[in-house]
Amino acid sequence: MQYSSSAIQAFLLLASLLVFSNCNKDAEPGPSANDCRQGVYDIVQEWYLWKDRLPASFNPADYETPAAVMEALRYKEDDRWSSVSDLEAFQQFFEEGTFVGIGVGLQYDSEQNIWITYVYEDSPAAQAGVERGWRLVTLGGQDVTMIDDVDAAFGADEAGISLDMGFLDRDGMAHDLKVTKATVNINTVLHQQVLTTGAGKVGYLVFKNFIETSRTELNDAFADFQAAGIDELILDFRYNGGGRVNIATLLAGHIAPLSADNQVLLQYLHNEDKQSENSTVTIDKQGALDFSRLVILTTDGTASASELMINGLRPYMDVVLIGGPTHGKPVGSYGFQCGGEFAVSPIAFRVANADGISDYFDGIEQDFESNDDLTRNFGDTQEQMLSDAIQYLETGSVSAAGSRSIEGKGIGAKSAIVRKHLPELSSF
């Protein structure tokens, strides 16, 4: 039985660098989950980056599901990302830019309060008036700090399911809302703005994921920046978990200096049996903007394709990170279809820049520490990370982070995307 690789490019999702490759493997997908247990094993045997770490003896039939096969095969010392996921949800997210939900991101603070980190345009939450900087206080009539599994409390990923939600807005006013799940069209540019600063005109772009529908959004944003004549760029990757490499390459082309045109952005490096698949991707310079430096806002949610861009641009310009260390995913996956039901995404390659730098499994360290100020909206120049970025551009330094910042960790739930169905934003 043969299996096919979707013609997608490399990147990261939830916790992995997910790359759907630019090579197609024609195939007939198997008809059942049982067949796909063997299919997962065969794909991993052929493509897995850590092929030399696979067990010498293994029977896929000993495991109940294709996902269980992948989990058993995964080299856990280095691989946090290889996965088997729902094919339909996977394709909807990366190709169509849609998912079923209410259209928000959620994040805990240190006291287990839950904050809204972003809201997709025209989503059910946006239509209800919810904004970044609001705090979720009740869900289904329960105090959220008393809910053990917030992910489960959001219920099934089905359109038409209504949630009774209580919020406090940025002014402390209460809002009791009924928000009904629907298909959300993802806008990956969460915010764009031109700021007038002591460093000149600064473009500010909050970018969420590298998916196919991002192409038009990015082209439009940089056309606006070029028309405005910006001098500097702040790229906000604090929630960017990755995506498709071809979209990361497009964004790099908009940002790289003119002198970097046709230079190597990244190298794909495979296992010893797949050396013929090794290749390089070069920078295709877009537009006339010519930056000598780039400021990027980062957290441990900055992963995969976003890390690929940071690493790939550093040989050609001064890339300054403000925030925290990135996730640490210098590897990527190819997406294989199996049985018309599963997306099989084993880690299949490392990604290196033109200087051969690759192994940042512990993340890429920030240059200046700053915290995500969850109490303020994107574009508010008093928001901690944006304020620090502007300060750096104006002075070349950043003072200690202010007390108004709220540190936290994201909720891997139905918040922004249906993460339980997708590879851990391991999309390169």
C-alpha cells in the first residue's frame, strides 16, 4: 500500500515544526485506521529524522490507533512534535484557514486567571464584543479558576454549540455573554499599524500563523508599509507557533535587505537515507523596503517557522529579539495522508541557515527580556513588549520590564484554534 505526501511546505504547529513538503508522493490512501497503523510505521521507517533511534523490533498491530503507533515510535529525547492528526481539521486550518470555535486565544496568569490574548476578526467572540485584554471569569456559570480542565469545559468542536461566558473588560466592567461556536475564518495578521517614534516611522505587524491564506494578508500589509515609507519594522511573533515554510519564505522576502536577494534562507537536512532530498531555499526579495535591522517580539510560543525566519535572516541583518526565549523547534515534518482520515506528520528534517546554524532545541535566546502585558490591546504603545521595542529602536537599549506585565502560559485548548486536532503548531 502506498501513501501520499501533501504538497505543503515545512513549518510548525502547537509544539512542532510541521512542514508539508514540496515533493509529492502519489499514492492510494488505505481505507481504515487498522491499515494506517502499518502506514504510520512504514512512513516513519522511511522518512524519520532520527531513523537510527527507532526500535529494532516493532509490531504496529500491537497498538490500538495510528496515533498510538506514532507515540510509541517517537524518539522522546529530542522529538516533541511527530504526530497523527485529523486530516480534515488539518487541511481546514493550513489550506483554508478555518476552524470551528469562538475565535479567541486564552492564557493563564500566575494566579490562574484567564486572559484573552487575541480575537479573530468576524469570529463569534469578536461579534460579541470580546477584545484582547479582557479576562474570562466564568464559563458555563462556573468560576474558571475552579475548572480543572478548561479545554474540556469548552465542549465539542461543533458549530451551533453555545457557551455562557462571563468577562471583565479592561476597565473592570462585567459582561455576561452567550457565544455560539461557528466556522472561524482566521486572519493571521492580527494587527498592523504605523507608529511615529523617535526612530522614525515604524511598522508594527502582529502575525499569528503561516498558513496558505496568509499570502494575501502579508502582501497587503507590506504594500501599506511601503506606501507609508516606514523606516523600521517591529514583527510581533509572541503567539506565532509556525506554519508553512513557503509562507515564511514569502515574509522573509518582504523583510530581508535588498542585498540578501537570492541568498540562502534555509537548508533542509534529512536522514542518511534521504540525502537526495536535501535542498536549499533562497530569499526572493519582495518590494523596495530595505531594512538593516529587525525587532521581533518573542515568547516560548514563538516556534517553528517563526524560528526558521529568525535564524534564516540573521546572516543578513541585525535581528533583535525582545521578550523571552523561543520554543526551540529547528526541525520539520512532511504531511502524509492515510486512509483519507489521518494526517501523518513525522519529523523528517533539520533546518539550518546559510551559516549552518540549526540545533536550537532549547530555543533562541532573547536579546532583551520583556513580558506580555495582557491588560493592553495590540498597538497600545504602553503595552510592555511594544513599549520596550520602541525604546530599543530609539535608544539601542531596553530598561527592566515594568510591574504592569502579567506573565503566564497559554491554554492549549479550543481557544484560538482546535489544537487537540492539529500537530503542535509544528508547521515549518
